Amino acid sequence: MYAHYQPAITGIGDRFGYLIRRLLLGGADPQGLSFLTLGSLLRVPLEAVLVPLGLVVTLWSAWTSRKNRRDESPVDTRLQLGIVIWWLATMVAIGLWLPQDWERYYLPALPPTVLLAARGIVGLGELLSRRARVITSSPS
């Protein structure tokens, strides 16, 4: 009757494993289905690099702006930290509750995951532009 019936996921470790594999590591099944596919570089899914990079860049930015009292608006910092909290709360909630490996259960985690990947891209761009400025402004 059900062509793609998935058995219930019983252990908490298994639930988090499915969640991480589906969202960040390119899939949990032999077909390699992933719900966030940004491509791969050297056979590593880009989302596996960009989402943790986005987390690090966001937390680093919030910490340095608070420490140095930069000109960055406190609203920007709160918004970025809000996205991190949204992502963490969603991942924990889905990880604790995930009944089966069905696509619909992963959907609430996609928006904050994509936003963190975008923040990782922006952070990488900022790093590369800073390095380019250092290289072009250094005396030869």
C-alpha cells in the first residue's frame, strides 16, 4: 500500500543523526536525497561547510561587536543571534520529536538553515575581500 514507508525512528541519537544527514550531509538514504542542496566541492556538500561557517561568523560578529562597541547596529546583532537561536531551537525540537524519516518533518528547519548558509557565504566573501585588500595594499 505504501511505496515509501519508513519505519519509526525510536532513538534520540538516530533522530539527530537523520536530521544532520538530511540537512547538512547530503542525504540519509542510498539515493542521496537531501533537502538542502547547494552543490559539493571536493565531494563535500557545501551546506556541510557553509552552515557551520555561518554559525561561527554570526557568533564571532556578535561577540566582537559587543566587545569592541563597533558601529554595527544592536538590532543587526540581535537579528543574527535570533536566527542562530531559531536554528538551534528548531533542530532540538525536530531532533527530539522526529517520528519518521519523511520530508515534511524537516521543512521547519530549512529557513534558518538556509539563512545560516547565506551568512556563511557572506562571511566567506568578507574574508576574501579583506585578504584581497591586504594583498593589493602591501608594498612590493
